[in-house]
Amino acid sequence: MRTRLSDALSLVVVLTILLFILAPILVLIFSAFDGGNIFRFPPRFYSLRWFEAALNHPEYRSSLWISTLLGVISTLIAVTLASLAAFGLVRGRPRYGLALEVLLLAPLTLPLVVWAIALLSIYAELGMNGTLPGLILAHVTITLPFAARIMIATFKEIDPRLEAAAKSLGAPPSAVLRRITLPLALPGLLSSTAIAFLVSFNDVVVTTLIAGAGWITFPVRTFSRLRTEGIDPTTIAIGAMIVVFTIVLIVVGQRLFQLSRRL
Amino acid sequence: MTETPYLSIRSVGKSYRGVTALHDIDLDVEQGAFVALLGPSGCGKSTLLQILAGLLEPDHGEVRLAGADITRLPPWKRNIGLVFQNYALFPHLSIRQNVRFGLDMMGMGATEAEARVDEALAMVGLDPGLSRRPDELSGGQQQRVAIARAIAIRPRLLLLDEPLSNLDAVLRQKVRLELRELHNRTGITTIMVTHDQAEALATADRIAVMEAGRLLQYEAPQGLYRNPATAFIAGFIGNPAANLLPVIAHDGASWSLPGGALWQPDAALSPARNGVATGAACRMALRPETLALGPAAPGGLAGRIAAVEFTGGEHLVHVEAGQTRLSVRLPAGTPIEGPDIWLFPPKEGPLLFDANTGRRLPNPN
Ligand SMILES: Nc1ncnc2c1ncn2[C@@H]1O[C@H](COP(=O)(O)OP(=O)(O)O)[C@@H](O)[C@H]1O
Ligand SMILES: [Mg+2]
């Protein structure tokens, strides 16, 4: 009896905490379906008009496009560099490997603002402020540590004896990479791609300072509109879409590759 | 010049960042032989095996296989099968894909490759219909897959690194016999690493005993047992291994034992007869199965029975003699009267080793 009671109690507690954490997101999603002109909760009548408006809004459309482009390019670069670095660190076991690893992950420990300021002053010297390559490089800088961390863990988990066994069976290094290392690293590659993309897509701090007026990403656009025009149902609709997109990505990632274990 | 050996290892050495793992190893293996590399953990067996497989490059020395220098040949060009202690099966491939891996690397056609996979799986006693993943198999089955994968490529050399150590005791006995039978059937020249002397004695044609990066002795199992080159080997081979009695030549006829007691053995075992100068320290190897027990008589060693273990076919008697402890194996049913008893070594040329170098002293006659 007592255990059943305590089970029920702990369930209630857990649900309450979850509700507390998720409530704002639920509010966001519900209000996105409201037909009114201003933010209301709960919605009075349901409509998809704000989703339509969001998808047709020229500024949001271009910002979403910029964010996606920036996210995809910087993620590809960051994951490639991170994988190469991680492979070298784990398999090559260089003399100062641990120091290199710490350096590679160090950006995780500094506030983004510090990075932004550092990049800003370097870019000013190079005349790269406000350019797309500058922005891409900045995003590579902030996403690389996340990708590197996942890839280092991934390669450490792959038994080097598997690669040795493949070699003894006649596989040259390229075949070992293609048939053994890459397939085994695939879950890690997909996880780091997803995380790097989300980090890039979410960034406001570094982007605001580096991007200038030419390359306004979605979160930066949303942020500035929030400040100038208050809560706009279009923003809410886009927010809802992103939440759903992210949840789908994470659920699929967790299901397929146990994303959370790699963080 | 004699016929060149199939595999020859010439003064191969290797150190890891200053620590020498192998000192100048010389070893020849005949085609079709089953050789065991035997030695305690950390003596460099795996290092030598990896050099043969091409996974490590020796600092110096030469490895020749079938007449060709392969010292710097990359592993994928060697056609040498390798089975790891943990089997190292590819977890993302099915059993058949694992066994087929090397055949695919050769570019073999699908029909022929599938037939070879069937053959290799049958050879190790596995059902060729096995379509599961490696992690769904038991340890014993995984090991068979690893062996099938290595022999499917019809290797010029099969290297096994501690193949039995991850199996339980019962399975180990069974699999070691199967390994030997597999070798008899395939005739593949095989080198097996092990730290278990019983395993080496039971399976190999020749045993290379290693200690601390050096090859101590390379000999057929019976020769190794009868004529160990060092005290270390005598104290390592056999079940249980030889007793090593520390002795100092007191005079031409008697030895002094630890604790100071004097022992005057049969003339054949005396210091004078074995060329040991008075005062020299030696170790005398006494095999448990050659010792006899009985009442006081000339040539005997006085002792006291500490314990008797019954092992089925025989008794293992532990005797305290002065400050040393000796084990004696007697057939079951031998009457044992104790606790005070006398030990009698065989009356022929003893196994004597220099106490400092551990080297075998030359037998007289
Ligand atoms: N990669 C390595 N780096 C440094 N030392 C090593 C390495 N591999 C082996 N050793 C050392 O070399 C010696 C021989 O090792 P190994 O060949 O694995 O012995 P065995 O297989 O006989 O147990 C040991 O002292 C071991 O600590
Ligand atoms: Mg080893």
C-alpha cells in the first residue's frame, strides 16, 4: 500500500515539474493556433492564419533561409573538422593529446559574448565583419567544440582492434575507413551534426555582433521584432514550428542513436 | 646451408617509448607447424604477434615469410589471419558478412565467396545458416566466428592471441583440442600466444618460452619438460611445475639447505658429481611426479606433510622440508604415512641451475 502511495506521489511530483518546464512551450504552441491579432492565452478561436502569415512573411522567410544556409554550411565544416581532429587525437595519440583535447573543448567554457568580442576585433582587422564567410567562420567556431566532444567520445568507443582485424583481412586504410570506422561512427556523426546545427541555428549573441545588417538570422530577427513590436502572432507561429521540428529531431535522434548518451 | 625456414624472425626488437618490450628475438617456424608462444603476462608475446601481423613495425630485425622479406609489408598485403583475444568481430555486420569480409577485400565473386563462408563456418563447427549479429552469440561461438573469418582467406599464417583465455575452464579444454584438430585438417602454419603452459603443452608442436622480452627456449613440449633451459622454465612447465630447491654445495658430497640443514643425497646428485664447486649456490628442480616418499633411508630429505590434496587420479602431497615446501604427486591409493616422512629424488642426473643466472648447469657424463 505504502509503496503504491509513494509511487503515485512521485508520479505527481514528476508531472508537476514537467508541466512547470513545458508550460511556456505549450502556451506558445496553443496560442499559435489562435485567430486573433494579438497574443492571447488561451486562444479564443482556432485558425492557421498565423502559420500562413509566417510562411509568407518576406523578412522571416529570408531570415529562415539565412539561418538554414548558415546552419548547414557551418555544421558541415564544423563536423568535418571536428571528426578529423577527434580521429587524430584518439587514434594518433599525439604527445600533447590531452592538452589539445582540452584546448579544442575550451570554447565551451567561455561565455559566447567573449567569443563574439574577440571575433569582432579580429574581423575588424581583416575587414570580415558583416560578410557571409565571416559569419560562417564564427558559427564554425562556436559549433566545433560540441561536434568535437561528441566525435572524440565516438572514436574512443570504437575498438582499434576492429580496424586492425580488418587490415589483417586485406583491407587497406581507405577500405577500413569506409567499411568499418565510418559505419561505426555514423551514430556519432549524425548526433554531432544535429547538435551543431541546433547550436548554430539558436545563436543570437555571436551572430548579432558579427552579422551586421546584411545577414539577419531567424533568432536575431525574432529578437529584434520582439523588442520593436512586442509579441507578434507570426513570431509565435514560427516559434511553434521550430519547437515541433526540434522535438521531432530529438525524438528521432534519441530513438535511433541515443543522442542523450553522447552529450 | 640448410633449407630456409618458412617463417624466420631474425633479431627482432621493439621498445615502446624507452621501455624494451622485445630484445633481439630469433625464431624459425616450419611450414605447417603449430607453435605456441608461452610466457607470463607482459613478456612481449602480443607485441611479437603484432609484428608478424604487420600491425607494429619492429625497431630492428627482419621477418621473412616463404622466402620474402615482409618486415615492412603493410598488414593488408600479408595474407596473415589474426584472431584477437576479444575476437574483434565487426558489430555492425552479420556473422556471414564478418566471415566474408576478407574474401570481399580480395574481390572474390559472390558465388565463390559464399561457398568459402560455408566451408569456413563448417570447419569451426558453426551452422552456416547463422544470420545473426555477433553480439547475439555466446563467447565460444564468437570465437569460432573469429577463427572462421581468419581461415576463410586461406592465410599463409594463422596468429591466435590468447584464444582460450576468455572461455570458461570446461570450454577451454574442449576448444584447445578443437584448435589442434582444425590445424591437423587445414595444415595452416599456426602461432598461438598463451600464458597457460598446459594449453601450450597440449596443442603445440613446438613451444617458444618467453620471459621479459627474451626468448628463453624453443623446443618440442616433451623436450621442454625434460630439459628446461632455465630455472624459470622448470618452475613454469608442468602441473604442478617443478619444485625449485635452493641448495648450496657444502662439500663434494652434501648440500646445505635453507635454514642450514645438511643433505647428503645419492652420489649421482652430489655437488662433486655435478661439477659444483663448494660454496656455489644452485637451484635443484625436482618434478613432483618423480619424487617418492618413504621411511628414513640414506639419500633422503627429511620432511613433514603439511597437506594432502586428492585430485581424482592421484594425491598431491605438500611436504615441508626445512624452510622450503615441495609438492609430490603420487598415484591414488599409495599409502601415505605421516606426518614425518622422507623424500627421495630420482637417482639420475638432476636438473641443476645457477642460482644467480638461472641457467642450467651442464649435466656430467
Ligand atoms: N602500446 C603500448 N605502449 C606502451 N607499452 C606497451 C604497449 N603495448 C605493450 N606495452 C608493454 O610492452 C610489454 C609487452 O607487452 P605485450 O606484448 O602486450 O605482452 P604480453 O602479450 O606477453 O602480455 C609490456 O610491458 C607492456 O606493458
Ligand atoms: Mg598479450
